[in-house]
Amino acid sequence: MTNGKRPLIGAVAGGIVLAAAIGAQAARPFVATERGPTLDHGVSRFDVGVESARFSSQATRYTLMTELTYGLLNNLNFKVQAPYVFVSGTGSTQGVGDVTLRPKILFVKGREANPLSLAGEVVVKFPSCDESGAVSPVPACTGEADLGFMGIATKEFLPLTVHFNLGYTFVGNAPGRAYDNVINYALAFEYETILPAITVVSELAGETNRDPTDAGDPLTVLLGVVYRVNRRVSLDSSLVTGLTSPSPDYGALLGASYTF
């Protein structure tokens, strides 16, 4: 990594920590899906996105998500995620979410003869959430750390690329509360259109409910478009609909990614 990159990375990372000290989504433009391939050593990517989600309770959740990913080695990435959440409805509230660290290691790198990538990711959620803003439907602000493990597979069938994630999260229990551990899963598709800059994406993502008193499990479907402005910058826009009662009725995502 060049000296010129260090100040920029430090500034971005510092901004994330301050924004989050002022947690977690996945690779843009998806709700939950991570891709198998990793960034090369010394390469970084900064992602920012805004999500709106409407719930049957008439509440609307807005989430500002910032992410910084850095290639520590060719097959090892380190990601920091930090959300800020605002909820409007019968009552309004806002607060920082939990900061999440996601180191990812690439075990099998896709090649022309076998375009299959296999990776593993550790997901560590820190209890940095502002509990004063922890009201439904803000994601659970337990005041405890979570630890998760994710298996990631990416297979190319050009012009189609398929991603599959399967994970398990050990959920920290807050005093007086008992949460269930969570199974996470996601299946996503990226289709390269005849327009070189346009990719159509879709995703089915869900998890078991951490709240043992809730009979339903969150499950969502996403459909969106990614526009590559150039080799460094891309923009994305997606629509999301929930398939179960704990999920939002509908939502939208807008975001941008910058690789440097």
C-alpha cells in the first residue's frame, strides 16, 4: 500500500469509528449476501447506502450504512460496518447501531477452468448500539456482543453469477433476556446484461428469529440494478419486499461503492 493511500484509509476508518461511536448488512447491493472473491492486497473499497423499510405497524425505518473493506492479503479481507438508524411512525426515535467486524478468508479462488470461489467469514458484532434508540423495528440492541460464522460460495455461469451463504450466529443475551441463536442464509444472482455497465441483481435472504416469543422468521426478496460508472465507482438501486410478518412490508435501497 502506498503512503498516499494510508491517510485516506485512516480518514475513512476514523470517520466510521466516530460515526459509529457515532451494526449489519452485507456486500452492496444485497441485504444479506456476501460474495466469495476477496479484494487484492492493498486494495480498499468504501460503500455507503441508505435503506428505507416500511412495516405493517406503520413504522418506517431508515438506515444509513457505511462500510470499509481492506485487502490485508490477496486472500484475506477485513471489513468494518457501522449503521445509523432512524424510525418514524407512532413515535420517532434514532440511534447508532452495532459496529460489526467481518474478516473473510478465501479458501478456493475461482479460475477459468473452475469458476468456483469458496470463502469463510467471521462476524463479530460489538455492543456499541445506542440503547436509547433501541425500539422496534430497530434491529435488536441487546447491549451484548454476537459472534457468527459464515460459509460463502460464488459460482460463475457467465453471464450469470450465483452466490450462496449459510451461517450461524451465537447471540449474546442481555440481562433478563434470553435470545435464540440464529441460522442465516442467502441466495443471490447477478446477471450481466447486454449493456456493459448494467448488472441486474436479485436475492432471497432470511434467518431464524432470535426472539423465541416470535413465531415467524424474517425472509425478504430483493430485485435491483447496479450501474458501473467506471472501474472504481458503481451505483446501485434495489426494491425489497418481505415474505413473512417479521419482515418489512416493502423497502428500497440506494448506494454507491468506491474502490481505491
